[in-house]
Amino acid sequence: MFQESEVVSLFIFLAVTILFLIFSKGYRRPFFPYLYAGFLSLLLGGIFTVVEGALFPVFFNLAEHVSYAAGGICFLIGCLKMAQKQENNHG
């Protein structure tokens, strides 16, 4: 059984990921691959959240939390690289 809030969250993750991909087109920054990976990990986590209500709940619950953890790590690395670049430009 699907929970409405999980489906809504999935659509929000999808919309934010698509908007990020659209608006970041044409920019070349060394931290963007990490941000891309972070957004895609969040999207995968949202998909796993919805799927766990119908199939293999233990497996997809674990996959969901691993995806969210991986997304957080990717965002952390991206932010550190962004800060490092700004420090190199100003220092």
C-alpha cells in the first residue's frame, strides 16, 4: 500500500532534480558532479520509499536509507569542494 505523503515527496524530489539539471546545464564547476549524485541519490531514496510499501519492505527500507546517506555524503563533498574553490579564489 502506498502512502500519499511518500508519493508527494517522490514528485517533489523528481521536480527538484529536474529543475537542478535544467538550470545547471552549461555550467562547468568541479563540485557539480557531487551535487548531481546527491540529487539523484535523494530521488532514488524517494523511489525506494514508495516501492517498499509494495515489494520487499526490508530490502527497500535499507536501500532507501543507504541512498539518503549517500546523498548526504555527496552533498557534503560538493559543499567542501565549493568552499575550497572559493577559498582558492579569495586567498
